[in-house]
Amino acid sequence: MSKTSVRNGLTEQNEDVMNLIAKLPRIAAYIFRRTYFHDEHIEPDKNLDWSANLAHMLGFKNDDVKRLMRLYTTIHADHEGGNVSAHTTHLVCSALSDAYQGFSAGVNGLAGPLHGLANQEVIRWINKLRDELGGGKPSKEQIEQYVRKTLDSGQLVPGFGHAVLRKTDPRYTAQREFADKYIEKDDIVQIVRDLKDIVPPILQETGKVTNPWPNVDAHSGSLLMHYGIIQYDFYTVLFGVSRSLGVLASLCWDRALGMPIERPKSVTTEWVKQFVQEEVGQN
Ligand SMILES: CC(C)(COP(=O)(O)OP(=O)(O)OC[C@H]1O[C@@H](n2cnc3c(N)ncnc32)[C@H](O)[C@@H]1OP(=O)(O)O)[C@@H](O)C(=O)NCCC(=O)NCCS
């Protein structure tokens, strides 16, 4: 029984979550078709599964894209609760805000370049590399020079590193295996393969990067590009639709388990002064 007058119990939460998951692919496809295809829309096909229907409503009919979308939506659902979008969704709803409010906050976090936007940044970065070299497939030496130039200019190499993982992201590996199985020849996919060999030793040379290995975002854009989904400003939206599966399912658990409102610990000014004195004393 809810302790407040707000519509926020487990039953309502489940209902909102199911509604959101059901409608998000359609909303995303609507925006996609409106933005890139003259506002011409495609009705869902009730015989298709959730992921294949997303491909279908975006306008991609062939089975290859549906197969890719099944992999894509599954691996982007979620992999642990501490990342920005998952944690934000949980945090906002811990105040008994509803699933719509929590999820919209979560996807705003996903929009940051250190998080979900990295999938767009990777393609933008690869396009710039190719533009600078006049197009085509760059050599490994040219890619290495470009990686070094990126770091020397104080920028991140998008698609590499992770706050928690300490090895190649299994979601990267799943996409790499998909590419090896289904894609024979593609310049961008090949650049992504080369980057996996070239970038980690260079990041290790810096002596500060905790995890130099590729993450999920290093690969996803190249697969979408290969199958004709070239509107890369939309990639983080696809990430967001997929992420709904994980973070919204977690909201049901939060309510079922009666998780309390979340709040980080605060410290006093005295504590800060003492901390600084101790740190200064030590150095
Ligand atoms: C994911 C990420 C935010 C993790 O951050 P983190 O936990 O602070 O990572 P680290 O502990 O390895 O960071 C230590 C240092 O290495 C740097 N670093 C980490 N990844 C780097 C990368 N891909 N390129 C260049 N420098 C990087 C950090 O900026 C930090 O530098 P600083 O001490 O000068 O501030 C970070 O690796 C990153 O920005 N990667 C690129 C963006 C990306 O692909 N995001 C998607 C993640 S799934």
C-alpha cells in the first residue's frame, strides 16, 4: 500500500514501465522518420519482435538489420546499475517520481560524451580521420598518427576506457563476432578492428588510463553505418531505447524491494578543513 497520495506503487510502476517499453521504439522511429524521411511514417508490424519492429519502423526491411537490432538492443539494455543512465533513473525514482520522470532524467545522462554519446563521437572521429586523409581506408600507421594527434590535442579517444571494466568490453566482443560472421568487407568496420590493436598500447603509454580497452561504443556505429543507418546523430537515441529494457526493469525491482530514497552523504565545513590540512600535511 502506498504511503503517499501519488500514483507510485508497484502496480502503477509496472504499468508505466510496460507502457514505456512498448511505446519507446515507436516514438523513436517517429522522430527518426520525421527528421530524416519527410515525416513519412511506418506502422508497427504485430508479427515482429520488439527489436525487429524498431528496425521495421525506422524503415529497414531486410533481415540483416533486424538481426543487428536484436543484438544491439540486447547488449545496450544494461550491464550494471552504477552507470550514469541506470543510476540516475534509479535515483530519481527513489523519490517516488514515476518511471517517465526517472527514465527521462536517465537518458539525459546518457546524452553525455563520456557515456552514451560516445557512440556518435566514435563515428564523428573516424569520419574526421578519413576526411583528413582524403577518404578510403587509412593505413595502420596513419591511424596511429591520428590517435596520437588526438591525445596530444588534449582530447579523449572515444570508444576506449571504462569506469568499471578492466578488459575488453564483452559487448564490444559480441559486436566484433557479429561483424566477423556477417560482414565481409567494410572500411569503417576494418578501421574499428585496427583501432583495437592500435589504441590500447598508446593509452597505456600515457600511464594514467586505468582501462585502455575498447568499450561497447567503439563498435556499434560501424555496424549501423554498414547496414545503412547512416544518420549517426540518432545513435544515442537508439542506445536510449535499448537501455530502457534494463533500467526500467530495475525500477520494478526497486519498488518490489521497497528501496529507500537515495542521497549521498554530506560533510561539514569543519570536515573539509580537517581533510585539507591532513592532505597538505601529508604532501
Ligand atoms: C569511460 C571513461 C569516462 C572512464 O573514466 P574514468 O573512470 O575516469 O577512467 P580512468 O580512471 O581510466 O581515467 C584516468 C585518466 O585517463 C584518461 N582517459 C581515460 N580514458 C581515456 C580515453 N579513451 N582517451 C584519453 N584519455 C582517457 C582520463 O581522462 C583520465 O585523465 P585525467 O587524469 O587527466 O583526468 C573514460 O575512459 C573515457 O572518457 N572514455 C572515452 C569516452 C567513452 O568511450 N565513453 C563510453 C564509456 S562506455
